Amino acid sequence: MTEAGESPHLRRSWLDHLRAVEGLSPRTLQSYDSDLRSVVRAREARDLSTDWNRLSTDDLRAFLAHERGRNISGRSLARRLAALRKFFLYLRETGAREDDPTAGLRAPRVARRLPRLASEELVARLLETPDLDTDRGLRDRAVLELLYGCGIRLAELVGLRLSDLDFRGELLRVRGKGNKERDLPFLGEAKRWVSAYLEARLSEESIAALRRGRVAGSAADAPVFVGRQHRPLSRRTVQRVVENAVRRAVAGSGLSTHDLRHAFATHLLDRGADLRGVQELLGHASLSTTQIYTHMTTARLRDAYEMAHPRATRSRTKREDDEQ
């Protein structure tokens, strides 16, 4: 039976391959599936079926034009084309196709968006907003400190298990994109507040085992952060934690969970950290991804120079305005 005019077995086998061989997360697989389904929907709107073995470059070009007509953003179009390229590469490697219909297609140019800038002072105010007299406030403080103190992604935080915490070695093990693991320094305020939260939640026996690094069995797989009924904290709950903190400390700034990760990287570079080191801490596969933070740091230095140096145009203009 077809699905919206499609024989879906190739798409499903590709997703199974990505899950089993490349270890992609369910969220990433869902995004890839959504991108391919958008082709099916676009062709169905024109009463056309989708045969992945026969789709041509012109067919895919018509699909992209259809999406532009729906005012889909350039970023989303580029993502969908990237998914299609990966899919048709798989079809070629498995012998389902000999050609690549995406070879003649060009991705739309997408302007790289600079992350929002958050000063150290602003982040400090944000971190201090939770009410520490409540269990939830203690948890929220630990969540905020870990997001900023270790620069981890939202998905990495909600996926943390007790066995990922190494108090003795002061290391935190996280699983990033593609299920790749990396160890991060687990120090300072992040370690302090996570420890305080767990001491309030776990038994003395469990805390002692954590300190010795001997968490085993079912306890090892227990989530670090929990919500209602001791279930693993959801992504949406973490987002609300940050939204509430932002509203109390810096209303109107628009800062998000991911902006704490941006602040982590920017503040490290501001204080002289090595770019390669920051790349490893963030878990970026490519150095070019990390280099966006050097642009941010350079821009801040330029702004400071133009406002303060006596021979800078902006500084001179500002003084002249003040004197009028």
C-alpha cells in the first residue's frame, strides 16, 4: 500500500540505516523524515506520485520552487536539499539508483545569523533568579549553571544519567550529535549546584556511591534531572526554566536555552581561551562552526575601540553630540 502516492520502503530503510549505522537521534531522524515527506506532499498537491527511483533533477527543482512559493525560508530549503542529497547518496550506495538527481541543484544562500550576545553580568543575574528555598528552585539553579558552565546542548542535558557524573575526576560525559561522546570539565559552580540538587533529591547511600564513582545497576541509568513523578526532565521544561529566569532577570532580551551555550563559548574566548579547545568543549565537528564566536568577539572589541579611542570616528562623533 502506498503512502500519499509514495512507496515508502526506501525512505524507511534509509531511516533505519541512519538509526542503526550512524546512530542519529530520534529528533534528527524525525527531521529527515519530515523533509522527505514534504516532497511527497508537494507532488501530491499536483496529483503526482513519488517514485524515489525515478525522480529527476527537474522534479526536485519543481519541488524547491513549490516550497519557495509557500514562503519557506532559505534555511529550511537548504536543510531539505541537504536531506535529499544524503538520501540519494544512500540510494546510490545501495544500488537502488545509479544517478544523483540532486547533483545539478544549488542550495539557497543562507545568511549566517550571529547568536545573541549576553554579557557576563547579564548571565550572572539570570543564574541567580531561582528560589533556592524550594526543591524546584534548587533544580532550576543546577540546570542553569550546567547549561552555562559546561556549554552543553538542551538534548545533552536532558539525556544525562547519574553514571555520566564523575565527581572524583571532575568530568561530565555527554552524548552529542550523532551519539558522539565527549568528556567535559565538571568544576566550579556547575559542580557545586548539581551536587547540592542531588544531595537534596537522593539518599545518602546514593550520594556516597556517586562520590566514589561506583554508581551501578539501575541507579546508573537514572536521570540526573527529574520533573514530576521523578520522570526525566523534558526539553520543554528546561526551556521554561530558562524563559522564567530570563523574564525575571533580563525581560525583553529574547535569550533562549541555546544562548547560554553561546555565552559559554563567547566568554571563554573573551578571556583568552584557545579556539580549538572551545571547539572540543562544544563538540563541533568543524572548526568553521566555532569560528562564528571569534567574529562576535572581534565585533565587541571593535565596538569598544570605536567608542573609547580618541582617533576613532564613533568616539569623536559621540563626544561632539554630547557637547551640543
